[in-house]
Amino acid sequence: MVAFDALFSRERKTPLAEWWWTVDREMLFALCALMAFGLLLSFAASPPVAERIGLGPWHFVQRHALFILPAITVMIVASLFNARWVRIGALAMLAGGVVLMALTLRYGVEVKGARRWISFMGQSVQPSEFVKPAFAIMAAWLVSEQMKRGDVPGHLLAIGLLGLIVSLLILQPDVGQSALVVISYGALLFLSGISWWIIGIMGASAIVLVGVAYLFFPHVARRIDAFVNPETGDNYQAERALESVLEGGWFGKGPGEGIARRYLPDAHADFVFAAGANEFGILFCLVLVGLIAFIVLRALVQAQKQHNLFNRLAASAIAIQFGVQAAINLTVNLNLIPPKGMTLPFISYGGTSMIAIAFAMGLLLALTRRKPEETFASGLPIRSALRTEAS
């Protein structure tokens, strides 16, 4: 306790003490709790999956736990950044991620007909996981610069970046990540107060994108066909996932008693929510969903309090991206939309995903840190406030 007071005392003007008293501790603790949920569900869901593919029963549990400490470290270090370093970090991550995505098309590891991973120092890395939050931040900066200075073609540059990233994702192909990037940019435009006509055009473009993917990518067509008419294709995992949730009931079958993990191939990854519902019950999953909702809503509220236009837009974009990704995974587990291969943040197994999301949420914490010299108490809705400041 004495050591804590010495490091984090309000009277000590050290960077660590300043960070502790300005960071959103409620959101920080909620994010750490979400990681703890992920480790718990890894214990519940992954051992049978590991044994089924010839690995030790605790293989995925150990690797999941191994990534938690660096993820927390990355998140805390990123949360120490000021706005300038947030932009620098996002720009570096975006540039490196785009280069790796281009290399993935030629040198990447092919899994189920898609090249989304590249081997780096003995580890498989999915560059698009880092590109998503980096693009959200850089697009927010470009849009905010145009709103403050009309001579900056921020929207045009952001659309160019969007086109480049979506093109690389489609070539992998990864329609799910493409949709998430487009949704993030659409939300950013909405928050910036852009015309509803443009938002409508973007929505129509997204529908066209889905149609093009259906026509030109057989695996996308198979998933959609199987979802619309299960008798025409293989929708095995999504159907079993929904059955797992229903079989678990309100209180679940008990730790180690669930059967979903034994017949769901991706019970440790994309369908960990269904495996958790089977063992711990719907009430447990509602707590998990409530925690995710708290993080998203807390982030949006904190973003609205920021006086700096870039901070507000960037923090909101990251929060929305986090929430939409979680919503996509949850709706897939409930068989409400076709499978997308989207992880549940901090819950699903995957080192790249965990580190990338930790970095993104660290930047979110940095953008929403309290600054005594900045107040934003206009009480206006965020779109109105943004328009007022820009003018």
C-alpha cells in the first residue's frame, strides 16, 4: 500500500501518477475483466478441441494465458500516449499493416482458400487485425482536419485509404473484415455530421459489395446459401452453436459438463460464446454481453466529453468498431447472420487479435484521459457539437 501511494500519489507529478489519476479506471478494469472472462472460457471450451487435433489438452489455454500479460502491457503503454503519439502509432501500424497485407497475398498461409495470415518470427500474424483500428484513427484525423481547415482534402484521402484497404481484404478474401472497416468509416462520417445522402450512398455501396462478393467468391455464396436454406449447404457450426446456447438453458450444464465443445470445431475461437453458454448458461452470457456493452457505451460517453475534435472522432470510431465486431460474433453464434470468421474481442482464442485489440483499446484510453484544462460541457448531441466546433 505504501509503495502504491508512493507511485500513484496525486502530489507526485510523475507520468505514472498523472496517468493513474487521468485514465478512465472503470473502463480499464472492465477491459481487464473481459480478458479474465476470455481465459475462463478458454479453460471451458478449448481442451477437447486441442485433443481432437492431436495437441495437448491445455495447448490453447496456455497460449491464451501467454498473450494476456503482453496484451495488458501493450494496452497500458498505449494509454500513456498523448494525441500526437496516438496519431504516430496509428500511422506506423497502418503503414506496416498494409505492407504485410500485400505480402500476405503472395507469401501468406492459405487456410480454407483464404490468405489472411503471414508467418513472422515463427508466429502467424493477421495484419488486417492491426489495420482496422489504425485506419479508424487515421480516418478520424483526416476528417477532423478537413472540418477544421477546409483546404485539407481529408474525406478524399480517407476514401482513398478505405479503397486500398478494402481492395486488399477482398483479394485475401475477407468479406467480414471489409464490412467492419466500411461500417467503421460510415459511423465516423455520421458522427462528423456529413449529409444523410452520402451515408445512404455508402449503405447502398455496402449492399452492392455483398452482392459482388456473393457472385465472385464461391465460399461467400456457400455461406449465404447455407444460411438462407440450410438444406442446400453446410451450416453445421452455426446450427450447433445455436443448439448449444439453447441446451445450456439459464444456468448451464456446469463447468466441464458441456458437450458443445466436443462437436464444435471452433469452440475455442469464433464459437466460444456458444460453448460458454452451454456450460455456464444464458445468465452468465448476459453478464458477458453487459460487460461489452458497458465498455462501448462508457467509451462513447467519454469520447463526447473530449474538447479536442480528433480525440472525439477517433475514440468514438474505435468504440464503435469494437462494439460492431462483438455484435457480429454474437449474432453468428446465435445463427442470426452467416458465419464471418470474426473473433469476440478478448474472448476468442487468437494472439494477433488480442494484441491488436489491446493496442486499439489502449489508444482509446489515451484519447479519453481526463485533462483539467479541457472541458466540454455544452450538453449538445455529439453530431451537433462537432458541427458547432467545426464552424
